[in-house]
Amino acid sequence: MTFLTKRSDLPLEKDASSKFVPWLVAPMVFLSAVALAGAFILSTLIARWDRDVSGTLTVEIAAAPGEASLSGDRTRAKVEQTLRILESTPGVARARALTQEQLVNLLAPWLGNSDLLRELPLPALLDVTLSQDVNVDLAALSKTLAQSVPGASLDDHRIWLARLIRLSRAIQWLAVSIVVLIGVVTSATVYFATRTAMAVHHDVIEVLHLIGAADSYIARQFADRALLLGLKGGLFGLGLTIPVVAMINFGTEQMEGGFLADLSLPLLGWVCVLLLPLVAALLAMLTARAAVYRSLAQML
Amino acid sequence: MVQFDGVAVRYGRGPEILQDIQFALPAGSFHFLTGASGAGKSSLLRLIYLAQRPSRGRILLFGRDTSAARRYELPALRRRVGVVFQDFRLLDHLSTLDNVALPLRIAGATEQDVQKFVPDLLNWVGLTEQMHATPPTLSGGQKQRVAIARAVIGRPDLLLADEPTGNVDDRIAMRLMYLFEELNKLGTTVVVATHNENLVSRLDYPRLLLENGRVTKA
């Protein structure tokens, strides 16, 4: 932290051109932190969805045609046959058919819980759990089922999950792009603020230059100042962020249902958010240094 | 120490304000650079302290061809040259002490060295009481002494002074010249640009006379 106490030959602390830098960095860090937190939360959510649905399959068997009692018998026969195929397939840990009562409960929210529902020729559903150790050839299993059991189809949930993950990944990349864009805007602002300060202090810089100051000596003074201003703004921005992220965590914990229970920032996310002020300050410092070097290169 | 071979300077597409400058300053010498106002004394000094490059010709400084020197090599060469600018070029926001300490700090001296050497020198030039004053509060003569102190604090190999006695009375002017002489005796090569004929005649040193953009007497 020597830059906090290092003396400067340039009167940069009185500069109007750099006074706004912390006020710019603060909202930038706030927005970056929120975008970054969003990206991490989405990542956790995707991982959870992926974990929950991988390792499970659903086999649906269309109800056999005909009179209700005959249809029921034929469908049950198909279920038995399907179970035999599944149990003989390597990699299938467990397969069970959902009972009539479970099917009715699944449909009740849409069709109502009436006796009529029990008399309808409902398709049979089989819940299949796959072994963690063996990979199942799902294409071959689907083909076998379709050939052996008319009306049987395999659903591994991948299609809708893939779409959901694709959407989530797109949002994640959008968040990362926002963070990068914010970095670029912050950097550009610091760059032009530094160039302005150099123009304001041109006479002082020329004197330092003529009495033998190397570019690094002059650049160090601007860079230290930018680091300090960036850190001030960054910490202020972080101060705004922490309550917001904590409120999201608190809010999701209060919500019922498992779907949103993971909407909290993971540890790595917290580390990244807490490091943002330092990253912003270093970005400001490096930008200021680059601006000074570039400007001084035009002098003899 | 300093050698000019066929050096010329022009600004933009204008005429050459210095033409075919040819001279050599041996190490440890003391020279006056004289000429009427506008003769090009300051431009010639600017070439020596590497504030600008010549339009043509070659300048050797401490044996190094400055036009062939890489940009990153120039600060080290400049640190061997002490300059008293005609307009002083003091930094108004810094105290007298900090202004004088600049060359030491730029050269990487410790604060201990700064606190040891700078007050001594300020005492020598009679500015002890103004040590913490800033240049806007100093008189013209005091500013000039600060500028001289800043130029000599780093014990440069070459000292260039552009009209160093312009703002002081004859007594102070002679005292400053004695300071330059002391430095010269210690091995510093000195070039004093002046149009003060009285001063030049009182001290018996060779002169470079600039007339019509040429050094006519070396």
C-alpha cells in the first residue's frame, strides 16, 4: 500500500479531470458485480438441473386400443414386457411403472380429480434410474423398445434440458460480455482522463522530462493516482453490491419450493465479486500507465 | 564533453536559425555563450540538453552521438546535465526544498540524502528561510537561485545556464558566478549563455559568439 503515502511531483490530487473517476468506477463495479453474480447463480442453477435429470429416463407406453378392460390388460402386458427389456439392459439400475393413482395425481392439476379420469385409457409411464458407472446406449435402447413394444417411446429429458441450458448459457455469456464491456468503458474513461491530466500538467511533465525523469518515473505517478482512485470507487461500488446480493440470497431462501432454492451466490462467486474493486483499480492503473507511456513517446 | 559537427536547426519550413555550428567543449572547461537577443543562444542550449534534435549535423554528448541514441537512453544523458532555464521553470505547487530535490529524487536518491544535501545548498544560496515557500511567493532573484540550486544539486558533469543573472543585481550575479566557478573547479563543464558584457569581461573565460545563426568565435 505504499502508493497511498508515496509523494508525487505532479499536483494530481487537485485535478478536476480525475475527480470524477471514483464516481464512475463505483457504478461500474456495482453493475459488474451484479452481472457477475447473475452469471455465477445461473451456472449453479444449470449444474443443478443437469445433475437432477441426468441418470433418469421416462418410458411412455401409449394405451392399447379397445374396450377399457381389454385395453388395460394389453397395456399392462406391454408394461411387463418393457420392464423385462429394461431390467436386462446393462446400465439400468432400476425401472418401475407408475401406478394408476400416481398417473391420476399427475394429471389432476389439468384434468381434475374425477372418477372419469380413472376410466380413461391412460398411457403407462415407467420411471427408469440409470447406473452411475455404466453408460447406456440410449439410441439402441430406444430402437429396441420401439421394435419390441408398439407404442413405447423413450424420453431422456435431454431435449428440453438442452434448450434450457442453451438459453441459460446465452444469458451467462451476455453477463460476461457486460462485465467486459464495462471494463472497456472504464478503461477508456481512465485513458482519456489521464490524457487530459497530462495536457493540463504538460509544463510540469516537460520540466521533469528535461531534468532526466524516465517515462516510468512520470507514468508511476499517474498510475499510483489511478490505482488509488480506482480502489476508492471500487470499494464504494462493492459497498453498494453486497447488500443487493445478500438480499437476493435472503429472498430465495425465503421462497418455497426447490426450484429457486439454489439461487444463491456460490463461494467462488463471492470471491470474484469481492475481488472486483481490486481488478477495477488495477485496470485503472494499467490504463493510466499505458496512456502516459503512449503520450510521452511523442516527446523526444 | 560536447561536440557539434555541422549542426543546423530550423523550425518547420522556416529558415535555418542555426547554421553549420561547429565547436567542441573539452571536459572541465568554462565557456560563455554570447550574442544578441534572438541570436539563437537558447536554441543552441536546447540542443545540448536534448530538448530538441538538430535538423542536420551531429552532436556528441559525453562521447555519445545523441542522434543515434535510443529514446530510452536519453534520460540518463539528461541527468548528467544541469540546466538553469531562462524562465526558471520551477514547479509552483512544490516548495523550494522539493523543487531543488527533484533531480536527486529522479536519480533515485533516498529521502535521507535529500534532507542532508538540499538544506545545505539552500543555505549556501541564501534561501534557508524560504525552504518551505512555494515559487509564487518568491521574488525574481530568489526564484533564480532556486533554479540554480536545482541545476547543481545533482553535481552534473555539464552545467548549462541560460541568462542566469538576468534577474539579480551585480553583487548576487558575481556570487552566482563564483558558485559556477567552484563547480567548474570540481570538474563540472560550464556553459553560461548571457548578454551581460560586464559579467563576461570581468571573468576571463573563452566565449562562443553567436551571430546570424553561426558561431563566429570559438
